[in-house]
Amino acid sequence: MPPRSTTVDPPAKVGEETLNPSVRKELIQGVHVKPLKVIPDDRGRLTEMLRKDDPFFTGFGQVYFTTTYPGVVKAWHFHRHQADNMVCLVGCVKLALYDDRDASPTRGWVNEFWLSEHRPILVHVPKLVYHGWKCVSDRESIVVNTVDQVYDYKNPDEFRRAAHGDIPYDWTVQDR
């Protein structure tokens, strides 16, 4: 079994908020979860997302944000060379990961995370792991991604599969 996480704080619980039977509670090899510390004062809040001394930090390429409309699924894709570090700043997304790496001891595993402004966590997604999310809030979500490679417009490092295809994951939000 792979290590759970090398972050200082305990990782967020994976898979406990879902009725999706394919979701594992153990983390996919190389995935890290960092609970973010919110520091409020009389002026507002400060939250650090990613530091150079985080044990999973692999380098800096660029930072971007992406938005997703309510109910929209953005999935599945992986990168051959790039690692992702995702934080949801506005709204709520259900982030899912799928390990299809041939030599991985966690091949076939699925992880699911709920990222939101109310649960500030960073999820580190290693290269070669499929990932995607669904906006589950009633408003547009904003996800910030700090990646360790610069985007190559002529040769994008992005390999896709259908959002509702052969990966064993159901994007439906389960009523309870």
C-alpha cells in the first residue's frame, strides 16, 4: 500500500463523503492533500496555497485559474510531464483522479475530493494521473492551478478521455 501523504497536517479524508463504490479511501501513489490554513484578521483573510518547501513541490511553471459553470464536468485528461496543484477559491468542485499508470501499485484506483471555499485544501496531482472535476455549487467555481511546467501552445501536454466513458467513476452527486 502506498504512503498516504507526506504533508505535515493529516490529509483530508478521501472517499468518505461518497456513495461511489469505485472511490478508494487510500490515496493514489504520488497524490498529496494539503489542508490550507486560513488566517483571518480584522482586514480579511490570508491563505497560503503552495510553498517551495512543501514536500511534494516539484517546481514552478506557471499559475492559472479556470472557471466551471454549475453542473459542468471538465474531465478526463492527464499530463506526461506536468504535475498539478489545485485549489478551489470560489464555489465547490468534486475533483476525481484515476490512476491508469502501468507500473503503479495503485493502478485502477479512483480518489475523490471536495474542494471549496468552505474546505480549503490543495490537491497535488502527479503527472500521468487522469483528473477532472464537476462544479457542484449553484454558482460558477474558480479553481487555481499551479503547475510545474509552462504550457506549450504548439505541443500541449494534455491527453484526453471521454468524461462519461470507460473510467469507473460516476459524476452524479448522490442525494442522501
